[in-house]
Amino acid sequence: AFATSLRVDVLYPKYAADNCIEGYAVVRYHVTDNGTTDEIEVVDSEPEDLFDKAAMDGVSLWRFLEAEFGAIKTQKIQFNLEQQCVPQTNTE
């Protein structure tokens, strides 16, 4: 079970949203003794590098319950657009 006391939604990168790109990032992190996260790293992502920063930034804001303190966790974060997407184009 994923027991968090606070899990902030990860922001969708603007470039990916504007270009209708979906994907994922798999993040490994350590839960500290005060429930914050550190040692955050992306261990897999598709497309490579596109969602890495957004995933790491989001996980850095998560807060965990005492039962999770000291744990090393891995979480796959999906980036899926919720509606039909039309790529933003620059027409000149």
C-alpha cells in the first residue's frame, strides 16, 4: 500500500502538454526520518529525460507517515493527458 500523509500531484511539463506527449518516469527515493524525501533519482523514463525533472520535483514535495520512515521506495509516475490533445503549432 502507498501510505503517504501528503502526496502532491506532479506537474505536467508544458512542452509535453503542448506537443501531446505522454509517458512516464520511474523514481527511486529515500524517506527520511522526518517523512520528507531525499536521494531522489530517475531510474527509467519514456521518453527519456522529458518527464524526469517534473517527477523529481513532485516527489520532493511528498510527505510520508512514520511507518514509512527510512524506506527506499520506487514509484512509477504516469504522465497521461486527460483529454483529446491538439498539438500547439506556430503558423506564420
